[in-house]
Amino acid sequence: MKAASPSYRYCGRDFSGTELEKVRQIIASDDRPNRVKISRRVCEAMGWTKPDGGLKEMSCRVALLRMERDGLLRLPPPQKGNGNRTAKVRISRASDPKPDVCVGAGALGPLRLELVVKGTTSGLWNELIERYHYLGHKPLPGAQLRYFVYGGSRLLATLGFGASAWSVAGRDRMIGWTAEQRKSNLHLIVNNARFLILPWIKSRNLASKILSLACKQIRQDWYTRYHYCPVLLETFVEIDRFTGTCYRAANWQQVGITQGRGKLEKSVHGTLPKKYVLVYPLVKDFKEQLCC
């Protein structure tokens, strides 16, 4: 019996041995190769596209770096830096602590979400997260939206939404989808990766009100930017640090507890903090859409 061709999973995509050889050929075929051009050509050759039809170049670049790290191929030297390093967030006076605000959520003025604009307000969002969020700043994966939250003219909080985790036992059981359905429709789930109420804002019930507002607004904002609508939100709440009260108050549902293996499930034994898995359906028929 002929042995099955090996398969390698990177960034939510399976690469066959034949495809891996094709990637090597693309790298070798260019007299003056650079990583940006290679990732674009790999996406084009393999039809690796986003739901809006654009090439998944960022995912491809990450996949190529991981392939190189695993000894499967060799990339040309990066043209800038080491090709695998995130610039350190500079801390400025713009994110300095402000005087404490201790009032009820209703006294803060009308709540509104303002989208972060890359190149203008993005730096302040990164700085606030780096300075005051316990996880610090890391680039959000895949399709993403970041928000500032205002009460009137006062900045209250920041939110960040990005790509969902590939495999989450409790979430996947709740949805009831197959591996193929997950592969096709995972982009319809969005992860609330960051939520920070600025430490000088002390307002009862504010967090749940912000989450409720975000749940109402994100589908339209996501469609405007990416031309499709998510149907389910997810988040992970570290058990040793938080109880998830604000999410539960905003009607998020707990569907499981992680095993501490990390989002890529490479280790059988848990080494990371365990977290509550909470989800929020954005439409009533989310299971049907995810399982179609």
C-alpha cells in the first residue's frame, strides 16, 4: 500500500508535500527574491484568499517563517530587521495616568465606540494596552478591529477584536460542526482579544455596558471593512485573575474551560493558565451558518 503524503498545518491551512515543494520552487525561481513577493506568489499559486477575495499575505508570511523554523525550507534574508520581531511600543506622556473618575456609568455621558485608524490613532491604542493591560501589546492576528471607548469626550476604555482560535473544545461542541465546516467558516467567529478599562476610570457596570454596545456595533463595522458579517464572538478569561462577571452581565455564555495548551494545541500537557471560554451569538441562526 502506498504511504500517505505528509501534511503540515500552518495558520489554519494544511500544506501537502506537493504544495510544500511548490513553495520551495517559488522561492528558488526568483533571481532577487524577497519575502513579501514570495508570500504573494504562494497565495496566488494556492488560491489562499480571505473571504473578501484578497490574498492572505500576512498569514502566509507567518506560515513561511514557521516552515523555515521547522527546517522545511529556507527563506531569503529579510530586507528590514530580522523579519520576525515586533517593534517595541514607545511609552509617551499621551498615556500618562489621569485623575480618578468615580461615578456611575450613566454619569459618564453617552457611550460611543470609535474605530482606531492605522497610522494616526493606532499608536495611542498600542501604548495604552502595553502600559495598562496585563498581557501587554501584541499585534492582533488576521482580520481585526480596534476601538476606543468614549463617554462624551472622555476616553474610558479600549477594545480589540481579531481572528478566533483554531480549536476550542467547548466552543466546537456547542457549535456541533465538523472539521471541514470549521475550516470553511472559522472566519465567521471573532475573538475579543483585548478589553481594557483605563485604571483611573472607576464606574460600576461600565464594562458590561461597553460589551453590550460592542456586540451591537461590530457586525456592521466588520462588514464595512471586510465585506462579510461575523456570527459569533468568543473570548477567554484567565481563571486565576478574573471571574468574567462583566461578560456574563452582558449575556455572554460560558461554554467551557481551556486545558492550558495554547491556541495551536501542540502540547498534550497544559502549560498555560486555564481560562473560561465565553461566547456571544450575534445572530439567532449562528449554528446553522457555521455548520453550512
